[in-house]
Amino acid sequence: MKTRKVLALAGVTLLAAGVLAACSGGSATKGEQTFAFTYETDPDNLNYLTTSKAATSNITSNVIDGLLENDRYGNLVPSMAEDWSVSKDGLIYTYKIRQDAKWYTSEGEEYAPVKAQDFVTGLKYATDKKSQALYLVQDSIKGLDAYAKGENKDFSQVGIKALDDQTVQYTLNKPESFWNSKTTMGVLAPVNEEFLNSKGDDFAKATDPSSILYNGPYLLKSLVAKSSVEFAKNPNYWDKDNVHVDKIKLSFWDGQDTSKPAENFKDGSLTAARLYPTSASFAELEKTMKDNIVYTQQDSTTYLVGTNIDRQSYKYTSKTSDEQKTSTKKALLNKDFRQAIAFGFDRTAYASQVNGASGASKILRNLFVPPTFVQADGKNFGDMVKEKLVTYGDEWKDVNLADAQDGLYNPEKAKAEFAKAKSALQAEGVQFPIHLDMPVDQTATTKVQRVQSFKQSVEETLGADNVVIDIQQLQKDEVLNITYFAETAAGEDWDISDNVGWTPDFADPSTYLDIIKPSVGENTKTYLGFDSGTDNAAAKKVGLNDYEKLVIEAENETIDVAKRYDKYAVAQAWLTDSALIIPTTSLTGRPILSKMVPFTMPFAFSGNKGTSDPLLYKYLELQDKAVTADEYQKAQDKWMKEKEESNKKAQEELAKHVK
């Protein structure tokens, strides 16, 4: 289970809620408009139905539309579906496909209408090909789990039907108040069967824009590996009036020269640029463009440090003996040891390598599920978690789980937890110091600085005679292959890694917490170094089976949303106490220079049609001059008020869809 959600650690992605919604500080550009930006990771394919990597969805979310999309206030609005309804029992969702929805080739030639059957074909293909994102809907749609497991080979028995050319209907196993938010994901997107069959194995090849059809706002015109990605506005798109930018040009950047984006912005080569306050040129930039440096809002992407509890590969290691390998494995299976790392890690120092000392706190995160992701009974999710977490021990009494501050770093707690761990581990024959291999892309300056900061704070707190962080500086492709792109746990060649993050798929805490369940999915290898569904001994030892029971108990609460969130708070509290994954930062909350009109892009905390990653170009408006911090703040204040009113109205409208 590795949706677009699984993100390689960002060195350049930046935009999101922070560059999102209404205000026109500065005059809008006239004539043909081009948005020029950067990207870091090439996609290995364009298969929006089966892959779940951000590198793919960053492209396909701009060229493929699903049933619904998000507007700039986070509301779900019609896309391929012009209207929809849900049965009173919450089990049957019926969508009416718009008459003017069409498929186009990469050259913009009309190929066929988008029909209800295309959604059926898409889901069948995704299931047959074992889509990495299938977990999103496998237990939701009636009969899909049995079909996916081969228990039933007749797809017509699955709860998706094309009632006619313009009507597609889904039957769920149980009510999901957040079902519509899943419709923005690629696994539920349509595909034309005739085209799919004609392409065969050549469907959705990464370097061939003609290998897919397009029904979205843009057409992919070219993709040259480690060079460029180019889009052009789809001139026949059904909603072309809301597509304001004519061309998108993305240039590959390896993250090495951190002064380059700002220089390219100043010389007009880029429309937006991520800034690096630790770069040598930043002080001078502050003098000349201080009024234009804008810090974006924090988004729902959570980056973290994962722990490999069952490492199998040692190609990239500083360990010199089997004894060191065994000692590290035993240490990572010890909760007190993991907590010592979590409490001994100075996140503010870590974040300052990206945002500088003055901006470090703006991206800090202490929970896997962001504390404000959902609310119930007047409380944020983080407040619910805190109530549960304090029951695990005194070490959690004074912990602040809010964003934008380091609520976990505490050297005294770290030393106390380590003392308990060391005593227990020595009794098991463990030899100290414990050596922890941590890989990093050696060409990405800020990433190297981050892991060096991690090493410094942990070793300083716990003592290098107790714990040594062995930084493995590797080529970018090597790092990706042993972390983000590793096909199985055997390829996850690290002890701890900050090379991954998660962006939610839909508007429910399960979108985060499900991915750590040991029984299903693909992300346990990415975060914890073991393959799910293998009855892994290490997973048992750290208590992940108990965690899964908590998650399942929350999943089974389908009627009372407040109770559901409260039960998920119990699961999040367990996960926090386990210190198996250690949250660090959000994706956004970082300084930028931009000529994007603030708050004109779609917004959502989840899904593929309104989050920070992918970056979406529909609705985006540009202006001639760089946005000022004052303009941005006024736009944000205005957007927040409008958003509250718009969300309230949208909630009132929901009742009209129940039939």
C-alpha cells in the first residue's frame, strides 16, 4: 500500500495550501501564460491506475480527472461526474457522468466520450494488475476483496456497475462518510478499454505521452528523464475556463545548488522558487527581496524517521561484524531504545537546516496524523490523542503534540529511557555502541545537513559510546532504490531513514494509520523494513498485532464519527508511544518566492485533487510581480473567512444528495 502518498523526502516540493486561494496582489499576467518550476524525481511509469508513487501522480493528476475534485476551499465538487447521490443507508453511491466529458490523445485529438463503463474498466484493470493503491477500496466496495483474492473470478459480482453510458454506481460493504474523498484517487479513475487493449504492455510508459489518453485540464507533451517535463493546456477540456495557465515547464533539479532556484526566479526562469535559509546566498537575498519571502501554511504531509526492525541487506553499512548487526536489530526492537532516539532528536535543529533558525518551527510536526486533520465534539484530533497518550507513562505527561513546535525533544527523558534500554539489552548480550546506518542523497545539500543534525543531537544526548549514527552518503538513485523504490523488504538497506513521508488519500485518520498494519499493504517495508502479510516475528515482538486490533476496532465504528475518531486516537497514541516511526516535519511551511496569485489553487488535506503533492495547475492564476508577504497575509486572512463560510454551506448541501 504505497500511494502517491509515499513520498521521497522533499528537497524542493513546496507549494500547497500556502499558495492557494483568492487575492490578486499584483497585476495578473496577460497573453499566453507559462508556469515554470522544478521537480526532483522522475516517474517510473504513467500508470495512474496502478502506481501510487508521488512522482507519477504529480503528472497524472493534472491530466486525468476522476468523478469529483476539490475547489479552492477544500469542498468536493463535480468533475467527470456532474451530479451524484447516496442512498439513505450510506451504501450506494450513484454518479451521473457529464455529457461533455471526452478522452483526447496527447496531441489534443478527440478519441471517445468518457463513459460510465470506463470507471468499471479502470477498477477491474487496477485490481487485476494488483494496484499499489488497491487497499484504498478493496475492503470498501462490495465483492472487491473476494475478486482481488481470487475467491470470485467474476468481476460482474463486484459492487461497481455502469447502469447506462452516463451512470456509474458503487455499492459499499459499510457506510463511509469519507467515500467521496476517495474518488479523487487514481485507483478509481477511468480508462478507455479500447485504447487500453490497443496499447497492451506499452500502456502508460513513462517516457511516452501518447501511451495514455487525457480527460483532464492538461496534456503531457514531453518527459525527458532528469531533464524536463512539459504540459500544454487541453484546448477542448470541458472546464477550460478554469484553466488559466497555458503551459507548464518543469526542469529537473538535483537539490545540490540551493541558491539556484532563487537565482532562476530572479532572472525570470522560474515562476516560483523554494528558498534555503541555510544557503550562503540567503543573507543577500533577504536584503534584496525580504518583502517577497513568504512562508506557506503547513499541510497534511508528514515526513518522518522510520526504523527498520528486520533488516536483511547490508550492502550500504558501516558495520564491521555480525555482532554489530545483531546488536542493532535487538536495540531497534526495544521500545525504550526507540523512545530514547525520539526524545533525543532535536527537531528544531533538524528543521533549521531547511528553514533556517527563524523559520524552523514553522514546519515541525509531532504526530503522524496531523493534530488538526479532523475534529469531533469541539476537539482536534491531537487533543484526543494527548488524552490517551498520558496513560502510557509519565514521560508523556507534559508533551505538546501541536504543530509548529518541538513537543518531543527532551534530553533528560532520552537519557532515562536509554538507561532502561541499555540495562535490558546488555542482559541480552548486546554490545555498545549501537551503530545505526542512515542513508542520504549526497548531492542534496540540505538533506545531508539534516541527517548530520540528526546525528549530532542524538549522539550528543545519548553519547557516542552508546549510539553512533553512521551516515551513508550515496548517489540519489542508490538512496531511492534502497528506500522509496525498494520492491520488497529485502531491499530496504538501512537501520533508520528519513527518506519517506506520507500524504493522506482521503479525509479520515485511517488513511494514515492503516499503512502500519502488519497484515496488509506495501508500506510496512518502507517505514519499518518488513513485508506485510508474512507473520513477521519482529512485527509481533514490537506489538504491531495489538496495534492492528486497535485500528480495526476504529474501522468498525461506521456510524458515530466522534467515536470513530476517538478510537483512532487510541491507535495513534499507541503508535506514538511505540516510537516505531518518528514524525519530523510537514512538506509546506517553507519560504518561497512566487508569482502565483495566492490561494488560487485547489485545496484539500487529502486526495489527488487538492493537496501539496501533487502540485495542481487547474485554477492557478499568475501575476506579473513577486507576491509580497503583506499581500500573502491579506489573501490568507480573506481565504480563511471565505473557506469557513464555503465549507459550512457545502455541509448543508450534503443532505440534498441523500436519496
